[in-house]
Amino acid sequence: MTVKLRGIPETEAAIGWAGAHAVVVDRPEGKAGGQGLGFNGGQLLGLAIGGCLCNDLYYVAHEMGIGLTSVSVDVAVTFEGTPLLATSAAVQIAVETADKTADVGTLIQRARTISAVSNSIARGVPVRFPG
């Protein structure tokens, strides 16, 4: 999987894309030239963790034959130090099902087990900068 980012002319923001999907990346307005045109990197990290988990909840629900009527995932990422580093991510999950007897606990546990982004971060995925 590859994503690309390029600076947006006449701004200090960037646009990132993968396939036909795009997102704007920027700093908050007034911070280091930011205009608040899009998400910052920390927000994107939280969205990556939560978005991957949401998808996994739906994948597992389909495998288990469970119809989900509501999915809620909240991610709080904590940053500390200099340079600023993500030191933890707290995830809260709530799902509702059409079948009130469905095994929601197993559904959530299985989704957590296969969630690629949070598992990769937890295992310390290496980032390489050639050159």
C-alpha cells in the first residue's frame, strides 16, 4: 500500500491520497504557518487507529453473521516530550447489534486482535528514510 502527499500551492498544507481518496494535512491555524485546512499528523494517527478498528469490527461482524446497528470508536492519543512523540493511545469501543443475544464481547476481542494499525504501532513498526 502506498500513499502520496504533495504541497498545495499558495498554502503550507499538503494533500495526501491513495487511489481515488484524498485528505488535506495542515497545522492548526496560526501555528508554524498552518491555516487549519486539514487534519494534523496526530489527528491522522488517531483516525488511522480508529478507522482500521471500525473496519475490523465490520469484517468480524460479517464473519460471525452479526448485523451491526451502531459502531462507535473514540481514540485519545497522548503526546509528550521533545521531540513530541505519541506515548499512548486509549481506545473506547461501543457497538450495538440487531440481535441482542449476539456475542459482542467476542466480536470486539476478535476485531482488536486483527486490527493492523494498532497492532503495527504496538509492535513498533520501523519507519525508514532512505538516503
